[in-house]
Amino acid sequence: MKEIKIYSPATIANVSCGFDVLGLCLDNVGDEMIFRQSAERGLRIVEITGADLPLALEKNVAGVAGQALMEHLNPDFGIEMTIHKKIKAGSGIGSSAASAAGAVYGINALCGYPLSKKELIYYAMQGEALVSGAAHADNVAPALLGGFAFIRSYDPLDIVSIKAPEQLYATVIHPQIELKTIDSRSVLKQTVTLKQAITQCGNLGGLISALYTSDYDLLGRCLHDEFVEPKRSVLIPNFKELKDVAAKCGALGGGISGAGPSVFVLSKGKEVAECVAQAMKAIVANVDYACDIHVSPINQTGIRELI
């Protein structure tokens, strides 16, 4: 294989009760990336469209992740990478993760697939560290694996891939105000109470159980965040109103997507998810900032190759 084109999907991290340890993969929002072999050894980013991002490897998440993998694989050829960004930076739906995960997938493919998708997660995480200050996997893991990804442990890295219930849909509204991950992390407390930890553990365990049993009611009851949402929600305009109208539409629940400012809502069935989207549009109809709204099934396979 001398060239490959891939689709690297957007993701929702945390999913309310799983801060830094849970994420899911969206289906119809994502970047496109092209990888070509070249005679000159080494990795190069030759073009980026859709965003004003640096081509220098050390300043680009795709470059950092890709370079980490190149050093490990040490191929006897070079690779040129083109990135067509469709996920806005700072949106809270895994823009940097799509670049990092896509980079390691494409490089691995041109090298003959020596590593599994799970093995690629470690290298993708190195790119995430560039923008957030922490090498977290709750976006890159679902982008690579699809469905839900649960990070049981970071040291050693231990990730469980979970298929989503078939009728689960996500509605995501992205207020086009930039909220950088590193800034969003700065508002968080470093300690939590025992009561908060017990509640959060119960919700996370319940949500994992709900995914395996397709128990939508249980899933909805678990979409509650004790740690992050109380601190970050004040940074997101109309947050409470958006959650309230989603509940009136019959949604299961929702919260902050990743570091924000996007807000996600999970629903059983496309009809409810579309209702949520329309209700959200009505809430933000008269605001002084633009919004994107996506309705998506859960992508069960992650990054895919394009013809």
C-alpha cells in the first residue's frame, strides 16, 4: 500500500460520569486524512485545510502522535500526511483526538498494520498531551475502536471496548465559542469528597452495565456528573436550558461533551434525537454566537478507510 485515505470520527469524552475514563464515537462528523509513502524518510505534514494549524510536527497533535509511532516502527520510507479538518478546534467533540488517532492509524496502515488498534492508542495519546497537558485516552480510544471505550487503567494502559445499544443516538450542539481543554481543566478541583466519589462510582458502574444490557432507563439515570459539570457548566452559555428542553423531548440525559463548550444528549431512537435538535435550535435562535447541531448514531467501528 502506497497511499491511504481515512475518515477519523468525532467523539464525546467523559459521557457525564466517566471523567477521563469513558468516551463514545460519533458517526457523521469527522476529519479526512490522506497518507502517502515517499522516498525521503521521516514524517511530514504537507497540507492542512479547514483550520489554521501548524505544519511543524512538534506543534501539531497529528505530528506529535505520528512521530511517536514512526520512531517505534522505524520504516525505511517516509510518509506525507494531508489533513482536511471538518471538526472545529476547541469544539469539545475530539478535534485534536481525530487528528492524533487518524495519524497513527494511517501510518500503521502504510507500514502493513503491524500494531492493533488498541496498541495504537498509546501513541495517539502523546498527541493529546500537547493540547491538554495530559495524555488522556477518552477521545482517541473511541475514535480508533468505535462504540464506547472504557479506560480501566492508565498505568498500565487497559482499555475495554463496548458496543453501544443499537437504538442509541447522540445530539450535540456546538456553540462556536472556543473553550480550550487546558483552560477548561484549570477550573477543576484536585480533590473530591468521599460522598461524591461514591455517587460517581455508582453512576459509572451503572452506565457500563446499561451498555451491556441495553437498559436505556438505567443509562439515563446514570448520566449525572458529580465532579466536572458543576464547575464547567458556568462556562457554557444556555447550558441548563439546553438540558431542560432535551428532557422535555424524552431524552435519556446529557451533559458537557469533553472539555466543552459542546453539550451532548443521548436518546433512544432517531426521532427523539431529532426532537432534541429542534428544541435546542429554538433555545439558541436569538443568541449572538453561531451554533452547529449534529444528530448521530453511535459509530461502532471507529476510523474507517475510504476508497
